[in-house]
Amino acid sequence: MRPIFAMIRKDLQIFATDRRAVIMSLLAPIAIASFFGSIFSGNNDGETARIPVAIVDQDNSAVSKGIISGIQGDKYFTVSTPTADEARAGVKKGDITVAVVIPAGFGDAAGRAFFSATAKPTLGLLYDPSHGTELGLVRGVMTEHVMQSVSAEMFTGEQGRKLVDETLQQLDSSTVTGLDSSQQSMLRDLLKSARKFYTDTNSTTTTASSTAPRGFTLPYTLNEEAVTSGDNVAYNGYAHSFAGMGIQFLLFASIDLGVGILLERQRGLWKRLRSAPLSRLSLLLGKAASGTLIALLTLVVSFAFAMVVFKVRIHGSLIGFAAVAVATAVMASTFGLLIAALGKTPGGTRGIAILAVLMMVMLGGAWVPSFIFPAWLQRLTVVIPARWAVDGFDAMTWRGLGLGAAVAPVAVMLGFAVLFGALAVMRFRWEES
């Protein structure tokens, strides 16, 4: 064991002598994790970013004004009312996410379609193709406000009264098409009831009229509750981002470990060590141990910063968190040994290894949460060790799960470590081929 401890001490001393490299290895994950955490933190204490939406009112009717009034009060949008050309130019530049064009005659056409099977008017949506998610939100919210505004005007507005009278005249003259006699009779009863409702509503006092229902609204309200493992446990996006960036830079450190082994072999160091009483297994164990200690140092410093500055907490098992951290460090270290065993030249190996690490952390959910991925990709990423590391840290921090939730991630990562280490031992060469 003495030669192994000597190698560990030597590697740690070399790591500590390059102060700039030490500082960068500690500060880089902190800086990048802080940036990603600010994006995905889900913190509602500050001002919520609103979607810039433009409403082009070419109708200028009571219905279109009601739509604009409704959507202006929505907490998700910043609403402007430019011209059609200005809206199109704003969407093209990216200043406006979605522009809604209310064409001329929309109010009348929507009212007629509300009571009969006439052609439905069309709302135009101009959207930035890079904001498909926001388009779906605008479409859904517009549905609510259009329905409310049209129904309000049809039942309590002047425009609705005129359309009701006009449609009743058409029914009396049998000019309404697309309806059989029984349907026309039911529509006539509905319109007469609507006219009576309008007359009764407008003949009451001003106070009563002001409290009268205005249009069809959603028949429910939402009670939103964030479900975690305890009352004092809340989602903290910084916990996920620091886990992801910590894992990424652990794997980058493993590249340096592997390339360092290749450089030492290139310089003939392994020839001299081979003459000493040091087996291949002892050499690789020493390198793996020193790499694990350096990786753990990076993780500890990153999470300590997150706990002090961003109030990240280990709400789950402290033992489980430590086990996940150690398993992640061991996995990263043995991955570095695999890089050294499979690589040939230091330069060529570094480029391929960087690509492999970037793919691993990207697919493992280290950059963005894996639930954003398509379903088929989420199933595929279970073979990525970084995915298990991220899930393990999430479970022990903001999810607040118990020790049992750490068992599977730790077991899988240690399994990968055994696989990487075994392949490294089998493929390791004392000399360059």
C-alpha cells in the first residue's frame, strides 16, 4: 500500500502547486451553475418575465375591445396595440413573441357564429418560430378571453341585441340555412330568452347592472400546491444546476487525469515505474484514488458555495448525499482511467474525450432537467451515468427523499466505476504502441 499512498500524495501535490488550475477548477463550476440556476430556479420572489404580445385591432368593436381589455389584465403578458405592419416587423425582429390580428368584422361574425352554424371568423396569429411554447400559451389564453368577450356582448351588449333581433327576423322569414325546423324552433326560444335577459338586465338599477355576470368564464379556479417531502422543503433550481455543473467538471477533471497518464507514459515514466515493485493494478488504483479525492474536493466546494449563497439544503439523507458524492467521484475518476487506457496520443484523446463528456452531461440532464427531453430520449438516458448522478443529488437536496432513494444511483454509478476500471486494467499498456 505504501507505493499507492506515495502516488496519491504525489498527484495531490502536483494538483495543489498549479494554483491557477485549482482556482479555475473550483470557480468555473460555481459560475456556470449560478447562471443556469438563475434560469431554472423557479423563484417567484422576483418579477416574473412576461411574454410580449401584440394585439392588432382592425375591428374596433365592443367584442375586440373586450378581448384587449381581458388580455391586458393577464399576468403572463405584456400587451401592446401596434398596427399590422408594426406587429409583423416586431415579430420578425424578435421584439414581439406573438401578434394577434383581430380582422374587421370579427365581432359581428363571431356573434353570428355564436348563435348559428354560420362561417366562423378567423383570428390571425403571427409568431416567432423560436417560441413555440409561448404560442401554445397565447392560444389557450386567447380562447378564454374571446369566448368571454363574445358571450358577454351577445347576452348583455348592444351589438348582441341587434344580432339577436336580426337572427329572429331571419328565423321568422325562414332564411336561416343549415337548421331543420326543430333546431330553428329551439334557436328561436334561446334567442327570445337572450333578448328578455338583455332587457331585464338593462332595466335594473346601475348597481345591479354592474354586478351582472359578464359572459362565459371558466367554471373553475385552480388551487396550486407544490408537492415535496415536507412543509419546509421547496424546489431550488440552484440545487439541480450545481449538481449538474459539478458532475460536468468532475468529468472534465477525469479527462485531465487520463491525458496526464498518457503524457507520463509518453515521457517514459511508466518504463521506470515498471522496474519498481509496482503492479499495473496498484498504479491504476493510486491514480483512481487521487482522482477521486480531487473530484470530491470540487464537489464539496461547489455545494458549500451553493448552500451559503443560494440557500441550497440537503433536505434528504446526509449519508445518502455523501454516498452519491463519493460514488460520482469514483465513477468520474475511473472514467479518466478508461480514457487513458483507450487513448493513444494525448492531443487526439483529449478532443474525443471532451466530445464524449459533453454528450454524457447533455443527455444526463446536467445542463437542463431531463424531463424537458422527449419521452424516447428520457428512456434512453438511463444508460448514462451522469443521469443517475443528477437524479441522486436531486433526491437528496430539494426533493428531500430518504436514504433509500440514494441506493439505486449509488449502485448504478459504482457499477459503471467497476466497468470502467476493469476495462482500464485490461487495456492498459506500459508503453506507447
